[in-house]
Amino acid sequence: MLGRKMKKLILLLHICLLPMCVSCQTEQAFKSVDVAEFEKVIADTSYVLLDVRTATEYAEGHIPGTHFNIDVLQESFESEALRVLRKKKKVALYCRSGNRSKNAARILSEKGLQVVELSTGFRGWKAAGKPTKVTP
């Protein structure tokens, strides 16, 4: 028989690990795609193309056709993005490497927007030899 302390320890572990299992099973509300799929998505003119990097990063190079550049790290990101995207429901977005864009995608999809994000970011886009544009 297990001792009383051991039973409490097992119960405590179950309680602590249960939320992790539940969060692993939750499906993200946005779609994360590779470069080839992202290229197809942004060819669809019903999508708004959004760069969520800093203004400096954007100026150094971005995907041609990008409609807006709104830095996801700024406190005003959500309100600014919702202001400019309010009439649009479909958003394709990217950052440098795919980390910040996942956060931005989560924020916007929770507000009811249909979001597709570039999983490898602008770096992946460039590495695939896709066109880029520099803002002087």
C-alpha cells in the first residue's frame, strides 16, 4: 500500500499536470503555414498583408504588397490593428522568424479575424528566394 504522503504527492502531480495536458490539446484559432502556402494565400486579394515587425525591420526589407506595418511589441498593437483591419476579416501576417507573428495571430484571431501566419517569418521567405522590397 502506498503511504499517505505518497498518495498526496501523486494527487498533487495530477492536479499540476492536468492543465498542461488540456492546453496541449487546444487547437490554435489561426493557421500557421510554410512559405509556399503563404505565397498562395497572399495572392488572394481578399487577404490583408500585415508585417508585425518594428518599423526599422520593415524598412530594411519586407514582402512586396504589404498593406500595413504594425509592431506587435507595442502596447497599441491590438487597438491599432483592429482600427485599420476592422472592415477586413482575412489577414495574412509575418514577422522576422515566426515567433512574434504567432502572438499577433493569436491576438487577432481572438478578436474574430481569420488569420494565416508565415511560420518561418521573413527570414524563411528570403531563404526561399522569394521577392523582397526595401523602403528607402
